[in-house]
Amino acid sequence: MRIGITCYPTYGGSGVVATELGIELATLGHEVHFISYSQPFRLNGRDDGIFYHEVPVSNYPLFEFPPYDLALASRMAEVAEYYNLDLLHVHYAIPHSVSALLARQMLAARGRRLPFVTTLHGTDITLVGLDRSYLPITRHAIQESDGVTSISNYLREKTIADFEITRPIQTITNFVNCDVYTPINDEEKRARCRAHYAKPGEVLLMHLSNFRPVKRITDVVKVFALVAREVPAQLILIGDGPDRSAAEWLAHDLGIHARVHFLGKQDRVSELLALADLFLLPSQLESFGLAALEAMACKVPAIATHVGGVPELIQDGVTGLLFPIGDVDAMAAGALKLLSDSARLNAMREAARKDAQKRFCADLVVPQYVRFYEKILAATDAAKV
Ligand code: GMT
């Protein structure tokens, strides 16, 4: 198949899923064309069968708000025509599904069918899509998509209820490449790599996100402060975003800044995650929690909040621990209890990796997307006759 993929190319879960999906599809022999305003950040160096088409956005002085969604629709239609795409797959409904709808109409006017699949990721529904000014157009584009997938049952049900969607939505969960996201089983090597961040005997906690308010980054720092009060510990934060300076300020205010390491945006997060003892994800809302899955695949259980689709990923007490939003005392107490019981911690580490392999490996999930595309294309062909 020849598949066009559009996503937000910057740091964020939906862009990661779209990019990893493109890479996996290309490995399976499909031709993948990314269409976006810049190259997706995880695409570097893995480009066999992958093409990238930049969307130029004109900066004409009259445009106080340059119309990216229109430029995207034009580029989608062009790329589909020039490269004979079978379908488009857009990640994050706003504005990508609206642009795809326009591209489909543009080509239909010339007698060419271009079906598109929309994958819903989270904040496109839970935050942005519920803004009254975006809701009607987002709803329309979801309804009019040739296929819609959601990354968790929670998000699927929320979209149907909040947007009054009447068309089917199929859940296809987030996934992880279990060969790339893998534990470091060589203990000597792991100790050597950990030594960059923690002394022998110190606990290493980790967080990875885009530092948006929904991630509650200051809770990460508060939980760490409580843990570090009881045991020698270090915290690594990977990523960047609007709440970074608030977290940096808090680390200074609490006097723990020497033990809190802000690494910024990193390319090879799998190598860092595998060094951690525990992952912290105290989000306000998470429709799945891809970063926790990546940690689990590296044998690192998460201390997370019991929100959204997280319970579909983490089995509380088995592959991680779940707590109410904002309950930093309980999160720290749970982490400390786990860290003091090496048998339980090891069992949880093993269970986390096993569950990631059993339910969320790319080998299991990517074929679900391929079958979904085939179903959409078959329906498109049937409609032609
Ligand atoms: O987490 C974010 O704020 C980024 C956002 C995105 O779309 O880029 O992530 C969402 O999509 C991820 C991949 O499907 C999910 O694993 C995250 O749970 C989801 N984030 C939220 O629902 C807050």
C-alpha cells in the first residue's frame, strides 16, 4: 500500500505513534509518505521506504493567522496524486482530519477517490475538541472520515458521548517496538550507564513528556522530593514544554535541584528509560499513556494516576501502581514501599515487560492498522462499483 501520514511532528505522543507506525509499515514493505510542516522528530535515520513532504505555509502580511490547514489540504491532494497514494492516515483530529476531508473532496471533483483514516489520540478530544469553536468542525470531520480509530476504549467512549458520534470507532491501542524498547539485561553495562546519573545504591526515578499542564510536572518533583527525603535518589526528566520552568523553580525551592536532572528533548529515550527503577506519570488525564508503556517495555513499572485510559495499560499492583490525581503523598509512599521490597519490585518489573510484549508490541498492533486500511480500501472499491 502507499500511505500518506500526517501528524504533529514535534514532541508529543501522537507524533511518536504516527512516526513509529510509519517506520513499522515501511519495514513491512509499504510505502509511507509523511506530510507535515516539519520532519517528525523520531524519523531521523530510519528512512527506507519513507518519504517526507514539507507543507509550506505562506507568511503573506494579510494573514495574521497563516492558514496551515488549507496549505496542508493542498499538499495532501498533490502528494496523493503525484505519488498515487491509496489512503491518508491522519493523527490527531484537529486540524488534520479537516484538511484530509478537503483533500478528499478536491480529488473527488476530479474523479479520484482518496479515503482517509483519523486516529484520535487524546487532547484533540478531551481538551481542544471540546472548545466550542472547534467542536462542530471536529465532529463533522470525524463523522465524515472513511475510518476512525481510537487509542483506548476510554477515548473511544468519550468521543462517542461528548461528540455524539454515530459512526463506528475502532480501538487500536498505542504500541511499542519491543526490540528497541528493551531492558539492559547485562547488569554490568546497566550499572556503567546508570553511573552517569546515580551513584551505586541510589534510586533512579524518571519522567518523560511534553511538560504540558496536563502532565502535572510539579507533582513529579513533589513525589521525588518525598522519596529523596527517605532514600538516596536522583530524578531524570526527559522532554521540554511550558511547565519546565515551574518544575525547575520548585526543585530549587525544595532544595533538591542538584538531584533533579532536566535532560531536555532526547532522541534515544529507550536507552535512558532502561536505566530507571521507576517511571512517574502523575497526569491529570491520559487517554493511554504511551510513555509509561515505553518504560514498561524496558522493565520499568510506572507510578501513575488512575485516569482515562491508564487502567487499560497498567494493571494496578501487578504492572505498576495507580493513585488518585494529586495524591503525591500516596504516590511517594507507594514508590518507597515498592523500592524497599526487592522481590515485589522485581516481580513487577518482569510483569511490566511481559505485559507490554503480550499486549502492546508493534508486531501485534501494527497488523491491526494494516487490516483496518484493507477494510477501508475494500469499502472504497465496493462503493465505486
Ligand atoms: O500527552 C500529550 O499531551 C500529547 C498527546 C499527543 O497527542 O501528542 O498524547 C496523547 O496521545 C498519546 C499517543 O496516542 C497518548 O498515549 C497520550 O495518553 C495522550 N495524552 C493525553 O491524553 C493527555
